[in-house]
Amino acid sequence: MEREQFTFYRSFWEAMKALPKKDQLPFVMAVCSYALDGESKPLTGAPYASFLLVKPVLDKASKRASNGKQGGSKPKANRKQTESKTEANEKQTESQKEGEKEREKEKEKEKEVEVEVEGDTPHIPPPPPDCASVQNAYLDRINPCASQASLNALCEYARKMGPEVCLRAMDIALDEKKATWSYIRAILQDKQDRGVRCLEDWDALLEGRSSTRKGTRQSWSELAAELDREVGQ
């Protein structure tokens, strides 16, 4: 559905500012194209991740605008016409004036329906800087078309253990030629289970690691398969 206007919330602005300058214009163009014309611009990497965050807000606003236009003002206008026919001649002029005022109000409401938020302005905060940097690195180095679920999970690991831990997990997966979300998630989950909360914890774990198989490539592969089964992949 084509629209004449839409609300560009501050959360959109914050999401755009978190992007590199070269990615800001593609992001804004994608938002405007989707909100006004209902067209999805092809995006990859960081702009794609930011667009996924604001898309639910755009969809909700578009649905409200569509419902508002379908409601229209015809029922009220029809009631006004019916009432005016039954009124006495001495009240006809006054009724016509009231009808004109009512129609003007309805027209103003139709113009404002595009930006109406009914008192609960949606706010989608951009991801914290640490999360954004990790997500962008994943999109650039691992999978430019990553699912929103995997990006959210990666952000959660970054919050708990720091972005440096997530970046090291990506480096290991790339070095071992197993650059998949399942393998990276298995590495991160293994470190989280071992109490790692920062890169220094990981380094300390490496220094005191015994000769057991835990933490090896094979155990990460097994853990990746187990996690995939848990989520039904």
C-alpha cells in the first residue's frame, strides 16, 4: 500500500547513527522505500541487521494506517445527512454549519492517521555498541544474510562475556574452516558454561587447561550438533 507519509522515530535515527557512514544511506533508503511504497530494498551486512530491528515498527504503522483509511468518515457523514433531513427548517442552517465543521475534523483525522500512535509510541532501541560491533563483524565475516535469531543470540553472548570473546570465537571458526553459526555458538556456549565472563577468563582457562578432550574441536562439533537438535534445526 502506497502512503504519503510515515513517522521516522528517534530509534530509527539511533540505529542509523550506529552504522558506518557508507551504510547509512542504504539503510535510510530501505526504510523509506518500505514505509512509503511497501518495497523491500536488497540489503546485506550491517544495514540489513539494523533494518530488521525497525521493520516490525514499520509494519505496525502501515497496518494502523490501512485500518484508519478503511474506517473513513462515510458512516458519520451519512448520519449527519439523515439527521439534517428530519430537522425543522429553522435548524437547517445551523445543522449544515455543524456538518461542515465535522467534515473538516474528519479530514484532519485522515491526514493524521499516518502518524497516529495511540499513546504508546513504539520504541526499538538500537543494540548497544558492543552488540552492534559483534553483529556487524558476524555479518561481514561469517554470513551477510544471518537470521535475526542468530544475531540476537550473538548479542546476548556479547552482553554476558564481552565482544572480544565473540570475535575470538569467530576467528577460531574461520581458522578451522567451520564458519557456521552452529559451530560459533558451540564455542561460546562452552566458554559460558566454563564460567568465562571476559577474554582474560578465557586466557586463564587456556593456561590452566588439562589434557582432557573438553574444549577441543571434536567436543565443539558435538556440542554444536546437540544445540542444533535442541532448537529443532
